[in-house]
Amino acid sequence: MTTESPIPVVVNGAAGKMGREVIKAVSGLSDMMLVGAVDRNPQYRGQDVGEVAGCGPLEIPIVDDLQSILVLATQEKVQGVMVDFTHPDGVYENVRSAIAYGVRPVVGTTGLTTEKLQDLAEFAEKASTGCLVIPNFSIGMVLLQQAAVQASQYFDHVEIIELHHNQKADAPSGTAIKTAQMLSGLGKTYNPASVVEKETIPGAKGGLVGDNIRIHSVRLPGLIAHQEVIFGAQGEIYTLRHDTSDRSCYMAGVLLCIRKVTQLQSLVYGLEKIL
Amino acid sequence: MTTESPIPVVVNGAAGKMGREVIKAVSGLSDMMLVGAVDRNPQYRGQDVGEVAGCGPLEIPIVDDLQSILVLATQEKVQGVMVDFTHPDGVYENVRSAIAYGVRPVVGTTGLTTEKLQDLAEFAEKASTGCLVIPNFSIGMVLLQQAAVQASQYFDHVEIIELHHNQKADAPSGTAIKTAQMLSGLGKTYNPASVVEKETIPGAKGGLVGDNIRIHSVRLPGLIAHQEVIFGAQGEIYTLRHDTSDRSCYMAGVLLCIRKVTQLQSLVYGLEKIL
Amino acid sequence: MTTESPIPVVVNGAAGKMGREVIKAVSGLSDMMLVGAVDRNPQYRGQDVGEVAGCGPLEIPIVDDLQSILVLATQEKVQGVMVDFTHPDGVYENVRSAIAYGVRPVVGTTGLTTEKLQDLAEFAEKASTGCLVIPNFSIGMVLLQQAAVQASQYFDHVEIIELHHNQKADAPSGTAIKTAQMLSGLGKTYNPASVVEKETIPGAKGGLVGDNIRIHSVRLPGLIAHQEVIFGAQGEIYTLRHDTSDRSCYMAGVLLCIRKVTQLQSLVYGLEKIL
Amino acid sequence: MTTESPIPVVVNGAAGKMGREVIKAVSGLSDMMLVGAVDRNPQYRGQDVGEVAGCGPLEIPIVDDLQSILVLATQEKVQGVMVDFTHPDGVYENVRSAIAYGVRPVVGTTGLTTEKLQDLAEFAEKASTGCLVIPNFSIGMVLLQQAAVQASQYFDHVEIIELHHNQKADAPSGTAIKTAQMLSGLGKTYNPASVVEKETIPGAKGGLVGDNIRIHSVRLPGLIAHQEVIFGAQGEIYTLRHDTSDRSCYMAGVLLCIRKVTQLQSLVYGLEKIL
């Protein structure tokens, strides 16, 4: 494998919101080459994927047959990568197909069960093919979570505030819950009480996750997606905050994965494993 | 009344935490003159109040007889002021005594019932004597609350986050509740839902006060006393935040009250009335 | 004039970034009626303005002749309003034309000289026609500036931090300079030094505006448009912050102006005058 | 060495601001034992160090002869530790004396030249005695700096805001400069410009440190000591913030050093080396 040839990239789910961002991000780079775009939405079939993504014509039509495109990705000097932002019900088959063709999957689609994930891991292992399954492509959020885990060795007190636009129905956010679980998984009980607490209005103190970590969810129009982890100790506060303003923020993570997956021989889960 | 003579000031509760701050603040000014210090704690009786407050000797001993000191405050050219930071069970009598002597009370002691407050208002009215009863001397907090009320005319969405050290037992803070009530008192229902909300962890969305305002209470060592009012609308967020680092922050409000009370002829409740 | 008929609205500069937002905002309301769309960019001529704005067909073609559209705005029961987001070189004529037709201008276009503004004010006065010239339609920012002016009566120390994306070339932002000038205009010298200051790295202490107010400009990708005014006093900090995430945040101000201009008989400059 | 015997601790500079905090922190622990207190200020000679520190009598008088106290620290089962918060002109001798007695130094005193530091390192090496020289005992700040270094691998854009009370004369703060230098030392040029920048008011864009990192220094009464490192990338912002409210925040770091220094055989510089 020579590093001089660009990596052939196939985007599955190319007409979706994330797919379009990937098309825009990949098409502007010299070390990657977009070789095909797949989307099962009939509305976009045959359209130029660059036009759909809003970055000008790329002369690559959107098709609905993944296999024919995987073939294209195997005809270059270097092994290809399939980026998948599709649907929970199809992602398992997509990943098996890609691995069968020797194309390495970078999977952003959520909804794979533990069993299917395990099965795909075995399949990738046997084929010695790299595969990345990534629930959150935000490098900034992973850095925040790693820094929080590091800080938790020295701070016994921590709370989380997450703030999102008021179109977000569920509270707390999945990412805030995951952050709390990462901290709790370290086998520590946080926030030992120093007074008898009295919550005069139910809910004021927030929701409890894991081993005594409070999460506070703020929902307002005008907010986008924000998370704050606040550590406190005698005389000091240490705050980690991540603010997302649009989906483009995930592209640095996607591109990193495309470059890294070609160096792997098995399935890896989570962006934190390759940072 | 001439503005050139300094205002005679009596401090009642002079050995308490707030009383000491008042001693320090008043003793350094040229437009005020400390004439007496009262405290019913026998431990400090006879000690120099400046030494107790930590600002060097003032040659004013702490005594326990308020009346004798009120007499002193009436022997100057201009009318005197009594600052009272004592106890709920004595404050009513203290204020009546001061008014009876023609000394104007500035009261920071909490716990006066509505009936007693009404009674004192009538007493001050009859005597044409100014009297200020102030639950919160923080000018910054009053400015925040006024700005929040102003903003609530244009924003329909608002949440409050208050953050305090973990020695504070009750949540939410009284000041946060008051802020929410001030906004609710304007006859508006805040935060109309735009989706069906789902709180998967109880308390995550905070405590409800007034007409649909959420308060979130964070408790960590290292925090002091902080309040944030966050307004949201399509495409924008407007945030008002107040941070307190020590009791000295109340002194600007206390001094303002000492100067203003001499211009009043009746009882006024709340710092916002004189800003 | 009856309040039940919707206000006829003409948008001049309808295909521009702000114009499109106005089209979207006005077309969804029952108390306003879009009657015409003007844009001098030939690319959009004849196209449905709703399609161009991205809110679906409205059956109103974009034309380039303002006068013919102003006529339309005068044929309804209530007086019409022209919203102008065009170019500095044409705005003066646009406003004169609108007033001549009895259509009330709401002007977001910048670049009117003081002389032309004065001339338009006289013209509106003679015609007894309301006219609003608004350099910044953000209600949140005006509220922030008003709250800052209010706070400046009680705080002697203040600094401003403004944060924008790194595509913004100039520093400080015009809005931050205006905020500093509003505070300075109150005839006060801020930030009296309490120590001999030593700036070991030039620029660290920020840029000086007005009477000793420091502005700090942060430029980073990922930021959008943010301003923070921080007041400090002994033991307390009072912070006002405004965050803008997209142009839609100006629409509440534009709509308020459309409703208010019909109640005016002269030219008014600045959103703060009608809040 | 058994872990069950408490570590004998000598505090040099015991009557200073930091020394008093150390006395308070050490005297309340069961795994440490205060054996002596030294201060060259004659005002405190002979006084009970607990009374001076404000934590009640400890029956340990403050003396001015370090050597006699170092002897005491060698008479316990486990090796002793000397905490030194004294003066630049005496610290070198203090550390040599301690090492000569087999007492391990934890040095918070600043001002050691590179040559003297090198000399002490050789001395400690020969004696196989642990010695910690720590310019900043704040664990939170070290965590922030480490997290910033980690983030700098993935973010190309960063600015620093540091905020301190207006009694601090120099700007920027030494800690902010050090943070910028740590990031710059990684051999990267930060903040490549994407537009031609125009600073209309000198200083607005901040002071430049290292390889193109901007530092902004805010000075206001009411602030204490705060630092913010803000990373930006397309669509996201990652912020690390540290707030200090009083000197007690350094004690966790001091205690950690007392425990760690007994496991070392040489001189180590900087808290980050032992976290």
C-alpha cells in the first residue's frame, strides 16, 4: 500500500443530512477520492451527488445498489472505505457486504445490537479487515470525556449541565448520560454530602445518573448543543465545556476515521479508541 | 439638614459577620461617622469594635444596650441611622426603638412577619421617619432581576441556573426562587412546549417555579454563590449572570441605603425601590 | 385604521440573506400580508420569492421596479410598510420613494450618512409618516445594552469581550464598540487603576475605547457571534452575555418594527427607542 | 518503611499566607504529623503555630532555627518532609539542609535560578533523596494544561482568556503565559488566518505568545483568579476553564506532594510530573 494514492471512498446514505456533509468534506480533499454514492431514497436516484450535497457537480450519480459501488471501490490501488450513515435495519448487511468486498466500513449509523456488533467483530477479525463503529464523531466531545475521566482521579465532586434547543424531546441527552456513566464506571462514589440536603422544589437538584452524578438539562430555543462538566474541590472549580454549532463539526472525526480504518485489522468501537 | 455633616451611624449586631463588614465599610468614609456599636453576644462586650471587625482600633466599645446608643445618634447635627443585622426575635423592637428616637433604621435582619412589617410601616408613617427593610443588599443581583424583568417582555423562554457551595443545604436558593417569582408575577406563561417532552431521568429538567420556569441547582465545593438567568429565542440567547465572592459585595448596597434612608419619610421594602 | 386588516408588507432586497429571512418570517403571519418582493439582482427576476427564500411557493414574483410594488402596498385598507435590506447607494432613494407613496419604511440597510439621515427625517416629518432606521435588529442585544447602561450607574469597573468566527476581519466588532460608546457617553471614567499596571506582552490588556473601557476580541472557527459585558465591584461580578446563532434572531426585531412603524409620525433611529 | 506511621512534616515559612494554610491542612490528617514550624519573622517567634494559623492550639511553637527542627523530623520511624514557602534568597540553603538531614523537601518557594535548581538536583541525586520543586500546586490547573496539550493535537485554533482581580499588576498572568508556551512547545503554528485581519483599535486582538497564541487579560475587582483556554474548529468550540477562589485550593496539591516525595529518589520539577 502506497500512501500516495488517494483512498477510494463510498458514501452510503449520501442524500441524508450527515451523508451530504461527508460528500462535501471528502470531495475537497486530495488524499481521498469519492468513487460512489448510494442512497435508497428514490427521490434522489440518478441525481449528481455534489448537487444534492450543495457543493457543485461531482459527476457521480446517486444509485441504490451498494454492491455495484463496492466493486468500484476495489478497483483502485489502495483499499477503499465505505462511510455508512443509513438506517438501523440495513446497517448490518451493509457492513457485511463491505467487508466481503474488502472495503473497510466507517459506521455512523446507530442501532446495532450488541449481538450483531459482536458478530460483525468476528467477521472483520476473520477477514483481517479494519472496521470502525462510531456512535459520536465529535473529536471535541471525546477529548472532553477523556479529560473528565482524567480529572475524576483528583476531584470527588462533579455535576453535568447539558443545554439543547427546545426541539430536543428527551432529557438528559444521551451524550450527557454517557459522560456520567464513563465517570461512574471508574468505581467511585461522587459528591459525598457534607450537609443534610433539602430539595424544596422537586427536580431542582437535577437527575441522578450512575454513582451519584447530577445532570441538569436546559431546553431553550436559540441553544444548539452544549455540555458542561463541572468539577469542584476546596477553593477551585474546573470546567470542561463543548459547544456544537452545526453538523460540520463531526467531519474532522469522520475524516480521521477514514484515514485510520485502513491501518486496522479488526473492528474498533468508539472514537476514543483511535485518538 | 446640611449635607456637609457626616451621617451618625449605629451598628446593631456589630460583632456578627455582616455587622463586622458594616463597621469596616462605614469607618473608612468621610460622609459617615460611626457613633456606636451594639451586640448582645456577651463575648464581645466592652471590646473595641474596630479590633473585633479587624480594621484596627476605633475607640468605640461594643455595648449591649441599644437605647443608650440611639441617644448618642440623636446628638449630632444630622439625623442618625441604625443598621440592624441581628436576630428575627429582636428586630421588631429594635426598629420601633430607633424610630421612637428619630433614628432611621436600615434593616438587613430577615424574619419579620408580614403583620409586623405592616405595623412598622404604619409606625414609620406616623413618625414621618424613613426606614428601609432590605432582604438582599446586593446591587448586582437587583440589577440582574430588573434586567430579567425587562427582558421577559420580549422573550417567552427562560430557565435559571443557580450554583452554590455544597455547604448550602436548601435547593433552590431563595434568591433564585424570588427571581422566578418576579418573572412569573408578570402574568405570562413561560416556555410553551414545542415537542412532547420526555424526562427519562427524574429531575433532569429541573424544578418548576411559578408559571413554568425551571430552576437548576448545582452544589459543589469551590463554588461560592452564583445565579444565571438564560433567555432563549429563535437564533439567540441572552444571559444574565451574578457571581458573589464574599460578603463585602453587600456593602455598596448598605452604604447606599444609609445615604438614601435619610431622604425618606416612610418604610420602603426592597433595594429595587431605591435604585 | 382598523387593527383587524393585516399590514401590507413590501420587501426590498428580497433575495439577499436578510431579505429571505424577512420573507419567511412575514409570510407565516396572519397580521401581515406580503404584497410584493423587489430585488435588483437580475438572477432572481421573475422567480417566486417563496421558492427563493426556501419556504415554498407564495405566488409573488421578484421584480426590480420598487415603485410599481409601492403602489400595490397603498391599495389595501391599512397603510403599507416597506422593509429595506438593500445597498448603501440606493437606500436613500428607496426611503424617499416609500414615504412619497405613503408607505412606511423599516430600514436595515446601513451606510446612510448623517446628512442623508437628517434629510430623510425632515422628509418623514413633513409627510407625518413613520420611518424606522435600525442599525441592529437584535432585541436581545438592545436589552443587553440597556441593562449595561443601567448597571453603569452602580459599577465603576467594566470590560467587554466579543467573540466571533475567524471569517470576521475587523476587530473589535462594531457592536462592541457601540456598547462601549454607550457606556462612555454617560460621562464617567471607568476602571480607575488601583495598582501600577504592567502589560508585559503588548495587547494583552485589550483595546481601549471611549473613557477607559477595554475590549477583547476573540476570533475562532466554531464561534458565531457573542458579546459579554462584565462589570466588577468589591466581592461581585455582574455579566451580561448575548449569543447569536443565526440571522433568524433578527426577525423578532423586524416584525416588531413593522408593527410599530405604523403608529409613528416621524423618523426614529435605533431599536432601543421603541422597546 | 511502613505506611502505618504518619509522615513527620516540618513547615518552613509557617507564618506566611501559604504556610498557615499548610499548617491547617496537615494538622487535621491522620497520615501526617506536624513536628515543627519555622518562620524567620520575629513577630511570631514562640507563638503556637496553630493559633497563628487560626486552627486552634497545636502546642508547637514557631521557631527560627530550621536545623533544630530538621533534627526532630529525623527521629520518627518514617522519613520526614519539609514544606518550604519562604523567600527566594533562602530557599537554596533550606533545601540543601533538609537533604543533608535526610528530610525530603517539597518546595513552593519561587525564584530558584536554573543553575541552583540544577545544583540541587545533583545534590538530591547523590543523596538518593526525593525532592519536589513545584511552581504551581493547583491540581486543577495542571489537569487543564494537560487536557489543553491533548486537545492541541486535534485543534489548530486556540485563544486564552485570563481574568484576575484588579490588584494584579502584571498582564498576562504567568500561568497563562506558561499554558501558551506548553501549547507552542509542541512545534505547531496555531491560528492560521483565513481573512486579512484588521485591528482597528490596538490591542483588541490580545497579546501574542509563542507560536501565534492570543492571550486576553481581564482585570476587575470581584474577580479572583480564572483562566479559560478556548479551542475552535469548524462547527465546534471546546473550552477548558479553571476558577480559583482561595489559597486552600493549593492544599490538595501540597498534600499529594508530601505523600509522593517519600517515594522519590531524585529532584522532580512540576506537579504535572507526579499526577
